[in-house]
Amino acid sequence: MKIILAVDGSEQSYEAARGLSGLAHADEVTVLTVVNVPGLSYPTIGAGIATDLAMQVEVAMREEGTQLLERVVSLLPPYCGPVKKVLQLGDPAEIIIGMAEERQSNLIVLGARGLGTIKEHMFGSVSHRVMTHAPCSTLIVKEGLRNIQRILIPLAHQDDGEAMVEFFETKPFRDPVHITVMHVVPFAQPVWPVGAMIPEDFRKEIITHGESFTEDVASKLRSLGHEAKGVAIMGAPSLNIAEKVKEDKPDLIVMRTHSRSGLSRFFLGSVSHSVVHHTHCSVLLVR
């Protein structure tokens, strides 16, 4: 397992660093911060002064970045794996994605949004771009993730279930976890012209199929040493996942991204982004 921990000096960055305590020992942990030096263009000052000022800003930001890396490394759990510190200049999202491709990383870990001194140069839209375009799985850390004991896995399609079992076969977490496998049938009442309702027998058949699907995945996860159960409901995926998060209070949501089928694209395209942006729970997006 090769991990990139992208940090910016915000409290979320520090929580992301501490969050590695719940993950399995990695072969390599790269702690990365990106300095994006702002352009300085003031018509009233000379080019030489502008250049000198830009150099001073870059030096100050490099020093701040170096101190940040030292601070983050001091927060890492001792068993997370060999650590390498990297400071680079450029566009944060592009650097993070490019490094993940170059190093063939398995996981990018980052905070949900930046609140620190370098906040405008790191997160915000950066986390959104990374989770959308990263070549590997991405863990978006929101709140304290010191212990990963309860996990919610929303699934849309059979392929998602198979991919999730394959992911858990890599033993990504430090300890066995309790898992709820959830399938939301994306129907609401009424789904056809006004007055047309889903027949009760059809509803029961759909739910029974969904429960069979989730229980099959849960059974495979139990065979890997985890506690797992399956549930299925009908409704709006994003809303029902958010309600389940409030009800169960999981430590982590694990979702698949870039599913191939039409239904999965509907379910885990905008849905995965909605879950990331509208729940307080950390989210691991599996590719």
C-alpha cells in the first residue's frame, strides 16, 4: 500500500494525519504539501521590485511548508509505515494527482477543506478535483478518525459489491470493523404519472432482491473477518444515505466511484459527491 497524505496546515490536515492510525501499515507514506505562490502584478511598481517581492513570498511560503511537514510527521502514528516528506510548487490538485500517477499510489488521504494559513493554496475545490480525477482511491477526512470501527458501505450495483469485496481483501484497515452494507433502490412515490403507484407486491420483490444483494456482500465481508450486515430500502439515494449516517453514526463511509453501468453512474456519480459534501462523516472513495 502506497499512501499520499496531502496537507495544508488546516485542522483537517492534522486530522487526516491522525486518521492514518486506523489504516493498515503502508509500504510508503508520502507527506505532501504544495506551495502555490500567488502571482504579483502591480502596474505601479517596477518589474525588479515585483520579482524581488515574489521571491520573498516564495521563500516565506517554502519555510512555512517545511515547518508544516515537520508538524504533520510528528502527528503520524508510529506504525503507519516509512515516511517521506515532499514540498512542491504548483497547482495543488494537479501536483497531488500527478504524484499519485507517477508513484502508482493506492490511496490519497486529505482533509475535506483548508482552514489554515495556506488554505487558499491547497484545499476547497482541490479536494473536489482530487476525488473526481485521482487515479486511485481517495480518503476525505472530515472529523476525528482516530479509530475506524463502524463503516457504512452504500452500493448500487453488483459490480460495486464485487469491487468492494476486492478492496477489503487487501486488508486496508488496521483492525476488523463492523460494516453495514446498504442498497438504496432509487425509486420514490409516485415514479410514473400522477396517481400511478408502485404495486405493493412489486415493492416487496424489489426490497427482497436488494436485501439478498447486500446480504451476499455482507457474507463475503464476514468471511474476511469483519462483522457485517445488509440492508435495503427504497427512496432517494443521497437523502437515505445521509439519514443512515445520522442514525448509525459510522466512523467512515466507503463508496465506489466511477462505476460503469448506467444505474451506477446515476447512483455513485452525483451521489458520491453529494455524500462527501453534505455529511459530516469521512468518506473513502474506492476505485
